[in-house]
Amino acid sequence: MHMKRAVSMMLAAIFLLPSPLVAVQHDNQPEKIPAGQLLRVTNEMWLLLSKVVDRDTAEKSAARFAGLVKESASLSDKMFDGDARALDVEALDRDAYRIAESYDELCQEFSSLCHVRCYNSPQLMRAFLLAMDLGVFNDDERENLNTSTRTLSEKEAGQEVERLGKMVVSDGELLDLLARVHDAATAKKVAPELTELARRAAAGCPALRLTFDNFPRQSQGALQQVCRQLEPLLWRIRSEIVRIVGLPGYDSDQFDIFSDALDSVYESLSRTHSECFEEVFDASFRTDLDDALHEGLSAKPQD
């Protein structure tokens, strides 16, 4: 889940917008505004994936698909820029319907390729995981792509357990930074440190996420032990994120820089703690964010 877009989607629902895809498509220049561009990108992604029928075509489509995913994410972000609520409702409804219809067809292609693990193409699997990380697609199919089916050697498993153990220090640093955030000013101040911490934490992280099933039986006890150390820290990090999203004014552009940094942190955690991440950041996390955002919107920002 992409944190910033998740909050934007919640805001769209709160303010009763017809769709999160809120940009007017003018008849004379449809490609110069985000809605027209997003529709084009969505259709191109569908056409590209519909031609993937084996490993060879999967490999050839990977780079282009990754580029389109990044473009789609950027265009979706632009939907929330500017005075979106002043747009014409009739045009809004029309564009939302057209994009949603096209996106639904794209999701069907995406899901079907997930089920066949992108014909075992590492390049396309990485592009699909990127699409999930950026929030262009939901991560319901992540488990089909997360890992290879092979079991780690004892040496590899030991190295991974050792790497996870080092995350205890990194998580403590992250908690200290998040605890400093009490308003827009303090959020902006810690944002660069958050981004740098996320970058450092991801160094040496496996290219694909690992689960307990990838570990040999004799290594699973050590893995469980280190996860028992990490999970309480992850719960505290989760609580801090929810607290911050509930701050008055979090929906304003004053928090944008921090929100971008928080995206980096969230995505880094999902990779660096893959063996225990979903135990903490489960489906209830989005609900908690939604509740916190509602509370923050009803509170009056401090001067």
C-alpha cells in the first residue's frame, strides 16, 4: 500500500467526490490534462499485458510496463493537486467512469498474469511488485509473486536472520524520529532523516520478499526468535504512523514533504521486514488510518 495515495483515497471518500480520479477531460485537449493521460496509460498497459502469453513476451514487456506504472502513479497524484473540488461534476463523473471501466479490464489481465507468476519472468514480476508498491494495483496477488519457490540454504538463511537482527537498531531510530512529529513544522524537519534512514535500512535487502516457507526447517527457530524482537517495534511504529496521520491539518500541503518521506519508510519496512511485516501492517491498518484521518479533520489545527 502506498501511504500517500491511501490517504488521498480516504480524503476523496470523506469529501464525497464521485471518484478519486478527479480531473476534467476537456474535449479539445484530452491529452494535456491528467484524466486524459491516465486513460491513455491505462489502455496502453492493458494492451501490453494482453499480449503476454509466455516467458519471452513477458520479458519483452517488463521494462515498458514498469515505465507505464510510474507514469500512472504520477498522474494519479496529479489528480489531487490544485483546486480539485471546483471541477465540473458532470465531467468528473464521465471521466471517472471511463477510467474505472478501463482499469477494471486492466486489473483482470494483471490478476491472471499474477496467477501464472508472470510465466516465471523475474523482470515482469519485479515490475508487478513495483506496481503494487506504488499503489497502482492492490497487493492481493502479492503472495503469487513475492518469492521464488526455492528454499534458502542454511548459509543464506543464517545471513538473512543476521540482517533482520540488525533492523532492531534501525527500528529504534525510526521510532525516535516519528516521536518528534507533533505538527507540520516538526514533520518537515524530520522528513530528510526519514528518507535517509529508509535508504540505509534497505541496503543489503533481498531483491524479493522472503517468508517462513523459504527457510529450511533447522533455521526457522532462529527466524521466529528475531521476529519476536521485531514485531513489538513494528507495532509501535504502526501506532506512531496512525497518530501522525490523525494530527490536525495532516490533509494540507504543509505535510506533503513528510508524507513523501513516510511513503519511503513504509515501502522500506515492507521489504526489510517481509518475514513479519504483514503480521503487523494487516488490513486493519488502513481502517486505523481512515479513523485517524477523520478525527484529524474534525479537530482544529493549532496556531
